[in-house]
Amino acid sequence: MCIFILGFMALLLYHLMTSVESLRLAEVVDGLTLPLAEGWDVLLVLWPALAFSFLGGIFSVLIIMKLWVPKAQSKTIETESK
């Protein structure tokens, strides 16, 4: 399973590397478009959002494991003791 995840991560990294050069982050103020960042600089501007998404994913996995995995293990132990 880990090999498939690593392969998927490699595909996502390849896609990011090929598409990030065409990205442009701009702000519109009074009808004027002001460029904030282009290409790889977009990632530097958006790093707080990326970090929040990463930590939110980790938090979700930990909550799921905390709530559902112990219940599944306790059911297994109950069936083995009978």
C-alpha cells in the first residue's frame, strides 16, 4: 500500500512541477489587477494555507484512529474470548 501512495505522490509532484510555472496570484483593487506572485513564488505566498491543509489532514487521521480503531479492536477481543 505504501508503494502505491509513494507512486501517487510522485505523480502529484510531477504534475505540480509542470503546472506551477503558469500560476499567477493577483489581487483586484478598484478595478486594477495587481500581481502578487508568479510561478513558484505563489507557493511562498500560500504556505500558511498549505500548512493548515497538511495539519488538518493529520488531525483528521488521528481523530478517525482515536474514535474507530479502538472500537474495532475491542470487538475483536470480545469475539476471541467467547
